[in-house]
Amino acid sequence: MTPDTVPFGYREVAPEEKKRLVREQFDPIAATYDLADAILSAGLDEHWRKNGIDLLGLKEGDRVLDLCGGTGDFALLAAGRTGDHSRVVIYDFNRKMMEAGRQKIRRSARRENILCIQGDAECIAFVDEGFEAVTLGFGLRNFVHPELGLREIYRVLKPGGRLLVLEFSLPARRGLRSLYHFYSFRIMPLVARLICGTAGPFRYLAESIRVFPAPEEVAESIRQAGFQEVRFQRLSQGLATLYTARKEKQES
């Protein structure tokens, strides 16, 4: 990587090119994304999200920003914890992904509390200190400048606000990692093609997981953005990692 390029899977591309390419990865699979996600993760993704929401400790009336919220899985869980007088915002730069999630949002008892806004997570269109919590599910890998996105999250959180990041990672055990490589490069694209009609986005997924920093490095990046109480927890033998952090409370 040079100062003028950023990683897009195994390739090095210009920053604006990565934004375009990431958006194009999700457009053709938006309608079948939830089905593919559930099948390819054997349902683990739902378990991981629920685990994360439990760690976040949401309260009645909390305002939650779901960055890279896509089809709304995190937002729906958050809305179920924050009650009738809360606001949960799905914020994603891919409109087709948000549109794909509208049907399940309409079925939710909390549908009036969920708002979808198209926007860039590295330039969040909200005022400072507007949210009690921010969730970010499987989106940090796709940031062009992760450090900028993390600072933006810090900015829009209230003092004492909590951050939850869920991201894919590589298994720590060598034998399991080899098996995971085989699955993600050989099996997953074949299954994805059957479900979604294309395998390209899932090849990018496999590559991007391999070039993404280790959990220890990600946690340090979160600290560098100003967060305190930064912790991470490996899930399912390291297939995913949950990160939690808190914005410093103001002195009373």
C-alpha cells in the first residue's frame, strides 16, 4: 500500500475507487443478502449480533446509530431493547441494501422507531454527541480510511456513549485456519453463486478478511481514535470478533 492507495481485497486501488467498488459489490446481492448470510455462516451471524447487543447494554430511550446497517439486522435488535421512545438510525451508503431490509422492518413492532438514511460512514451527517450508542456490523473492513471513520463515530457519540463493532477475523488455530481458507475460497463462492447469481462479492469478502488487521491492531486503532475501555472478544473459534469501547464521560 502506498500513500495514494488503499487495499480492496488483494488489490491496491485509489481511495475513491474503493468506495465505488465496495458499493458495486453489494448492489447485485442486496435482495438475497440475508439468505446468503444466514446459509454461509450457518446461522452464526445472528448469534454474533445478539451477543454483541447484550454486551452493549442498551437502555430504554437510547438513540442508536447503526453504521453500515444494510438490511437492518443490528437496528432491529437495538430497537427491541430501547423501547417506544427511542430512535434507531440505519446509516449506509448503499441504498439497495437498505431497501432490501425495509420489508422486515415493516413487520417489526418497532418500525416507527427505525429510520434509514443514505450516507458515508467516514463523514456522518449528524451533529456532535447525538447518540448513546453506535453499532458497526461487518463494515469496518470496507472503510477507505478506518481511522477517519472511527473519529467520526467518536464525534457523534455522547460522553459515556458506547461503541460496538462486529467484524470477521481469522481463526487462531492453524488447522482451523486452513479449513477456513478452503471453505471461503472454494466452497463459499460456489454456494453464493447458487443463491445470489454471482460469486464476486464473496471472493472480495474472503480476500478482505485476510488483509484486515488482527484484533489486537483493530483494538489499538479504536484507542487511537480516543475511546476508552476498549475490549475485544473472539467468537466461534475466531471466525468473528466483537469490539466494545466507550467515549470518555465528562467531568461533572
